[in-house]
Amino acid sequence: MPKRILQGTVVSDKGAKTVVVSVERIEKHPVLLKTIKKSKRFHAHDEKNEFKTGDLVRIQECAPKSKLKRWEVIGAGSKG
């Protein structure tokens, strides 16, 4: 089964070799039919501590690395 890849913004880089990435998605409300923006935060492994708060990154699923980390950073994201 292929690993999921998501793109989001780094919201915290305070942990050692860890970044917290906020991933936003847009969906339509089932009854009101309004467009709603939802976000979720993922703890991701950043081996070289190269990404800082505000950076756009791509993360990929991986085997568990700690209690919260189930994702790893695979590189910088692209706008658009």
C-alpha cells in the first residue's frame, strides 16, 4: 500500500529533530453546502533540523519513531 504524502506549514520547530506541521484541507458542509477550511497538526521527523516555523513542507507516513511521530519530512513543498 502506498504511503500518504501531505503538504503543510511548519508551526513549531522547538523539538529536537521534530517539527509540527499544520495541514489544511477544504471541504463542503453536507447540509449547509458552505466551504469550510479544516486543519490538523502532525508531528514529523526532521533528521537535520533544517526546517523552521513558516516553511512549506511535504511529509510522508512512516513507521513509528516515537510516541507521537508517525510522519517524516521528505522535502520542501511547492506553492500552487
